[in-house]
Amino acid sequence: MKAHVLTGSKTEIAETVARIDGVVREVIVFVEEPSDSKPEPSEEDFFAEMEPFMVRVGCADDSRESLYTRMEGE
């Protein structure tokens, strides 16, 4: 599976998706609300919307030290 990040107008994005070879199974779309509507959602609200797509791993060490320290065999 290969991920694509597409930007542009609705038409440009739709045309690009149509040209992608293979099967497109899922798409995540970010829609900007008109400025006169409700206020911007907070960061917590944004991540709450993405909850079904998040991965939960209890034992992962994502600290800066862990990311930059070579593991055995690297």
C-alpha cells in the first residue's frame, strides 16, 4: 500500500485520485469551514475525530533519546 498526500481544489484532487493506478480503498478529507461559521475546533476535537484511525501501542518508546539511539544490529 502506498500513501498519497494530495492538495489543491476539489476538482484537482478528484482528478488526481481518478488517475491513481490500483484500488483506492479509503480517503481522509479535510474540509475548511466558512469563516462565519462555528469557531475553529481545538486540537483535542481534531484528534477525537481521528480516533478510529489511530494506532495504540502500549510499550512503544517514542522519546527523542530512543529515536536517535542505535539499536543492536543497526
